[in-house]
Amino acid sequence: MVTGDQLKAKADRFHEEMDKKKSQKTKTKPQSPNFIKRPSRVLNRDYINEGESMRALQKEKQAAALRKLAASAKEGPAGEKNPVSTKAVQKTQEKRREEIQAKKKAEEDAKAEEAERIRRQNAMKGRV
């Protein structure tokens, strides 16, 4: 049988051994980083220094050129504007409109048929 005193003595010995091990190891000492002082110099690059960057200017020029090209594409050779819609566009619009109307009619027919079925079913309940 183990007594409380024996457990305490064992725990004390354990802690003493741990303290010895801890004292044998050196602790890590924080050191400040060894930064090297660099001379400050100005970069002679327009796209890095202050002001509008070259890339932004190039993008702006490209965007303006694309807008001009798009505007010229809308106009014909003599400055005539192309029509807003063509026959193909009109036909696709009409086809889509017909499909939508057919779908609505089918839904309405289905609703009417369901209402008729429910009316007949309720009429039969009264007979039984």
C-alpha cells in the first residue's frame, strides 16, 4: 500500500529532476534583427513614381480607341446608323413570344381542367 507521504516524496523528486533538466538547457534569448541601412535613392521610372502611371494612361488610350471603334461600327460608311433590329431578331422575338403565349395557354387550360375535375368530384360526393 502506498501512503500520501510516499506519493509526495516521489512527486518532489520528480519536480527536482525536472528543475535540473530545465536549468541545464539554455533559454532562447530574443535578438533584434540585424537590419542593414540602405541608401535612399529615387527611382527614375515614371510608372513607379508619383503622378499618373504609364499603364493607366495606356489602358485609358486603349479604352478610348475601343469606344471610337464601337461608335464607328454602329454607323455606316456615310454616317448612316444601322437599324436597331433586323429581320432575324424580329423573327426570334416573335417565336419567343409565341412560345410564351402557348405556355400560358397550356397553364390556363390545365387550371380550367383541374377546376372542372374538382367540380365533378364534389358533385359526385353529394350523390353518394
